[in-house]
Amino acid sequence: VDTGPEVAVRRAIHAQGLRYRKNLVVPLAGRSVRPDIVFTRARLAVFVDGCFWHGCPDHASSPKANQAFWAEKLRRNRARDLADRTALEAAGWKVLRVWEHEDPRDAVARIQTVFAAAQPPSPPPASPDPARSRKT
Ligand SMILES: [Zn+2]
């Protein structure tokens, strides 16, 4: 299901010319993880998380009714989030979490920072330099 915050972040990513996959299942040892946005070549997984469902530190709230039910449900969500991210990182992925309250432009800026850090240094020229190899 495409939620509002996810769509906003995807649009902002697209506007920056970055190419991503959505709803791609990443098979890992023992579990499959489905990040909201995946950059396969950069091995970067992005989760866009709802403040309520994933326990945002700024906006987490506890429903008044059925407190035990909700406490357990939200606890399980957070435990699964942590397990997913830990599994991804163990497999060499980088993981970014974007909260639904975050400005999508800030999210994209963080994504671009990861990209910049992940770029390998430019390779040496592929063809030998004739001036260098020439014996004098
Ligand atoms: Zn929040």
C-alpha cells in the first residue's frame, strides 16, 4: 500500500534523478525484508515509517482503549523493525529510516549523503597512456 509519506519521499527522490525500486523483497538469511524504497546498486534500503505504528520518539502515542493490545502490537512492530534492519546491515546493506513527519527534502538529502559516501573513487584510465609506455 502506498501511503502519503512514502509517495512524497519517492517523488522527492525522483526529482533528484535517483533511481530506485519499490516493494522489492530483499532475501536474507532466515528472513525476507521488504523495504519501502531500495537502491540495489548502492545496497541502500529506505524505510518510510509512520510515527504511530513504528514508535517515533516525537509522536508516539498510546491509544486509551485496549492499552495492553496496542502496547504489545507496537512493541512487536518495533522489534520487527529492529530485526529487519539488523539483518540488512549484517548482509552489507545500508539502512535509512525516514519518519512520516520528516520533510521529504531532508530525507533525500540524507539519501544523497549515503550515495556520496558509497561512491568508489574514480577508476584509473582504462587504456594505457601511450606517452608513458613509450621508451625513450
Ligand atoms: Zn514523528
